[in-house]
Amino acid sequence: MSESGGRYAHITGWGAHVPARAVTNQDLSQILPTSDAWIQERTGIVERHIAEEGEYTSTMAIHAGRQALKIANLDPSVLDLVICATSTPDYLMPNTASLIQDGLGAGNAAAFDLNTACSGFVYAVSVAAGLIKGGLYERILVIGAESMSRVMNWSDRSTCVLFGDGAGAVVLEASDRPGGVLSSKLGSDGSGGDLLMVGLGTRLPITQDSVARGETAMKMNGQQVFRFATRIMSEATKEVTALAGLQLADIDLIVPHQANTRILEVAAKQLGFAPGRIYSNVHRYGNTSAASIPLALVDALSEGRIRAGDHIVFVGFGGGLTWGACLVEWSFGPQDRHWSASQRALRWIRDRLARVKGGLHALDRKLAAAGRGRRKGDDGGPWRGLGPGQP
Ligand code: UT7
């Protein structure tokens, strides 16, 4: 996928959210045979944030999405589509993006989940940019959100110390002004699916025994994934740069998936980049899978590492095996996203109205369902207890 003429997809808003509870390496060394020294030396991770009771992939995503809409100064009601990149959805059904769409009050948006694990955000941005450039949609909210702590085997030190929870979001908008997402390159090698997997699904019976044996939790062949990650990060970066008609020297910053600082160091060497040109915040959040790139993006923006006109590469790799890279000509720095008091007030009012409207829809459905039950004059018959959606 490379540049299309005339219509462009710009990132106009961004947001991030992590749970309040930070768990340090030291904390983990109290419950596992591990140490702060091992984790920091082998991965660069210092702490990660873990969702508390009542916090889910969708709730973190809603926080991040709201911030992104605020920066873009958009009402949720003008969104055409919400894509949630996640491998840890709230449920198998309904999809998490629909929960987010409802939570935001984005009543006019379609919504779907996209699961390519740690590459999910790059896949979702690429799909969204394609839909915008193709003329199908004007405004899309892309969110990477994960509750990795909920699929860990907390007695497997080789995986559970690596991952964390969080969400990051961007708004993509159509424009005829050149720039935005210039090129994308996505890939997959399903023969490596067993190298990194979470067995939860319809193939493996979920029983007390399978859960107790850790069969439904995350399993990873760390060394093989490490080799794949270091190779693919530099390859995908080179490919996406060539597709945009640029040279590696034109890249101002790579915002990669945050799995391990050693992977980023190897990639920097392969690309001939000074380490500072590859952004890392893995020490703060650990590996948050599909959320890691937007979390890194928001930190890089707030540290002033990205300015309007910069060429940024997002590059992700992970379960599937999958990988992907996007090259973005950055359109707006944080300083360009300041809105007047009246613009903010108007958006605030529309935002509240959209949420009230969403609540009224849900209430309306409940009242209609209750009314139908009364009209039937029976106890619900064979559909009794099936909840919303019963005929
Ligand atoms: O997001 C998706 C993509 N995922 C990745 O990119 C992850 C890629 N892989 C990695 O980042 C690294 O392979 C790991 C961080 C997962 C592991 O680092 P490693 O240097 O490959 O370690 P290892 O698996 O070779 O293990 C070395 C030693 C072993 O002990 P012995 O056999 O040498 O005695 C492990 O048992 O380290 C031990 N070990 C630990 N020790 C303390 C493994 N985990 C731990 C731990 N604390 N948490």
C-alpha cells in the first residue's frame, strides 16, 4: 500500500490510559523467583501497570479514545468507525469496539475488533488509512487496548514479568492536504503461531483443570520470538520507507512495539540509527501488546520528540506471527492542537449529548423488551433468561 493521489489520512488526535496500579520488578520478586536486576538487564522493564477489578480492555480504551477525540476537537457522534486492536477483548462477543463505541456515545460509527496481537495497532492504522484514502470514511478512531495481566500464568516467570495493561488511541481524518499515513507494509507467517500464543478460545476446552494447568494462559518461546523480532523490525522499516519513496536518513523517529530494549538496540544497529532515533518507554509499561505503540507515541509527543513535518515509522511484531510498519508524515504537534474556550465548550456539550443519547437508546431497548414480555402475557417461554436480543 503506498501513496494515493488527492486524499490523505492524517492523525489529528491521540490519547493514552493505563491503570493506576503500578507493579514494580521488586514487587514481582516477592511472589516469583525473579529479580529487578534480571528483568532490567534482559528487558529494560522497570514497572508495568495492572488493571484492577472493574477495569477492562474497553474501559481503558474509552479513556484513551476520549482524550484522542478531545485533542482532535471532535464529538464522538461524527466518528464513522471505531477499530479496536486487541488480543484480550472483554468478551468473545460482543466485540470490544462496539462496547467502546457505546461508551463514547459514538452513535453513528461502525465498530470492529482486529486481532493481530502486538502488530494490531499498525494493522488497524493501515486499514483505517486505506478506508479513508479509498473514500469510504472521513473520521476513524483507532485504539490499541490490552488487559494482558488477565491472560498471564502468574507462576511462569518467563512471561508474566514482561507484560502490562493499557490503551492508546489515535483519530484519523480525511483531508486533501498532503501528508499523514504515507505507506504501510503488513505481513504474517502463520507457521510460527505456536511460538507465542494464548490458548483461550473455542479449540481448547476451558475447564477448571485446563485453567489450573496454565493451558489457557500466555506461552512464548522467547528466544525464537526475539530472533524474529530483531530481523523483522529493520526489514519492515526499510520496506515501508522505500514504499513512501523516502530514505532511512529521512526518518526522524521510529516508534516501535515495546517488547524489550535489547530488540530495539539490535534494530538500531542494523538500521545504522543512533539509539535516540528509536523511541522507548518499555521501562514504564512493559509489553502492552497492541497498546504499546500508541502509548509510546503519546509519551514521545508529550516529551516534544515529534514535531509537525517529521517522518515517523510505527513498527510492530508479535503473535501470529504477524508484523507491520506504517510511515507517517506527522501533521500536527501538540502546540497546534489548542482550541478556543468556545470550541472546547461546544465539543463538551455535544460530547455529553452524544452520551445521553446512547444511554437513552439502551433504556429504550430495555423498556421495549419489558413491554414485549408483558404483551406476550407469558413467562418468556423458551427464550426466558436469554437477555437482550431474544425474539
Ligand atoms: O510482544 C511480542 C513479541 N515478544 C517479544 O518480542 C519477546 C522476545 N523475547 C525476549 O524478549 C526474550 O527472549 C525474553 C526477555 C523473553 C527472555 O530473555 P532471554 O535472554 O532470551 O532469556 P532466556 O529465555 O534465554 O532465559 C535465560 C535464563 C534461563 O535460566 P537458565 O536456563 O539459563 O538457568 C531462564 O530460566 O533466565 C531465566 N529466566 C529468568 N530468571 C529470572 C527466565 N525468566 C526469568 C525471570 N527472572 N523472570
